[in-house]
Amino acid sequence: NSAWGTVCDDNWGINDARVVCRQLGFSDATTYRTGAYFGEGTGNIWLDDVGCRGTESDIFSCSHCGIGVHNCDHDEDAGVECEVTCDDIVCQNGGTCNDGVCTCPFGYGDYFCQTVTVPVRLVNGVGSFTGRVEVYANSAWGTVCDDNWGINDARVVCRQLGFSDATTYRTGAYFGEGTGNIWLDDV
């Protein structure tokens, strides 16, 4: 139907959760959730009264009332918590997996070390769209050394700050020398 939707929690149980987790590529489910535990969805409610044996290859192979047939509201959205092992995930950007959790290198976050999480700001510029690049680490703001700094680095910073792109980059303390730590070099 080309649209995402939720699953109602009527008769929702661990076997249903197991099928969903395996369908998503995980080895198993650790628990199932009811009552919109992860928040209420919006839009369509696609499935209700799901009844999986636990061996099905996907949730649509389980018994249910029919696609789009339900007697639920979104306060009854179902959820799952999948078992995660290091065999299930690939940590990105040099992250390492320990007990199913990625340990990310400096500057990366989210579950798989994909998202840049270093707080960044521009200082001493004209307006909020120009300035010296500073990053926040170890409870302090610090600067970024301009060794190998180029337009691609500036583009990443600008996009992280919500701008569409960078028009140019500056080196040689163009916006004035910073104080304190130099947190990054050879970016």
C-alpha cells in the first residue's frame, strides 16, 4: 500500500515479536511491548489480532484480521525489543562491538557509529553562518587545526549546523585565534 503503518497490540505476544525481529535481521526478541510503549504512531493501523507461531518468515505470514482491518486506536500500538549480538550488527567508522553494543570513536554516535555527534559552532564571524569552527569535547569548547582543512570539511560542518552547503572555507585563523584546546587536527 506504499505507506507505513502500525500493528495493534490485541493478542500481541513474544512469538509475534520473535517473527518481527527475525524479519528485521536480528536473532531473536527479548520482549514484546503493548500500549504504545514506544509512543503512538500515526496514520494507518495495518494489522490487528496478529497470531504468530514464532516460526514464520515475516509478520504477514502470521494469522491476522486482514490488512487494514482493526478495532484499535494508536494507544494500542505494538512494539518489540530485539536481541542484539555482535553477529547482528556492523559498527561503522572504526567502532567496535562489545556485547551487542557499538563503542564509537570520538565524534560518532548513534547505535552503529554512523551519525556525527560532535557539537560544533561558528565563532567570531558575521552572523551565525560564518566563523571559526569550534567543537565541544571533554566538557569544553576547542578549535580545529586547519592542517588539510578544505571545502569538503567546511561542507560537513555547514550541513551539521543545518545549512545546505558551504560556499568557501578559511584557514590561518581568519576569524581570529581561539583559546584553550585544539581538539581536532588533520581533518
